[in-house]
Amino acid sequence: MTNVFFPEEQISTDDLYFVCYMIERVARQLKQPNKYVANMMGHDELAKKLSLADTLHSDARLSTITIPAPTTNLHPTSPVAISLVGSK
């Protein structure tokens, strides 16, 4: 498949995997099957997301995810507690 916005570029398998991942994340949030989300997006919107996946994929790598540390009885300065909380 070729890129909608840049016809000389091809869609890679990484782009396809990323769009599938986005569909699955949305489907889980909505508590609906993946097919429901894909059908609601429609063919044209899926083609656009596939064409933009390389850019969206790059933005996702740059974003940070904060994972809260589990409640533990560790001393706040212990190496394990510091690695769970992370540095800012």
C-alpha cells in the first residue's frame, strides 16, 4: 500500500503494527472488539492513520510514561525505591 499523503512512500509493516496497536488500545478503553473500532473509523480514516503512522510512531517514542510506584515498605532512599519512583 502506498502512503496517501506521499505516494512515492510505501507503508511499512511497523506502520501497520502501530495502527493495530492504537486500535486495540481504543477498543480496550471502549470495552468493544477491535473490529468495532476499525469499522467505526472507516477505510479512509484507516488509510490516513497508516500514512501518518511513521510520524505518530516517532512522537510516541519521545513521550514519557509515568508509572506510579507500588506501595511498599522500602526506605525512600533505597536503590529499589528510587528505581521504582524514577528521577525527574
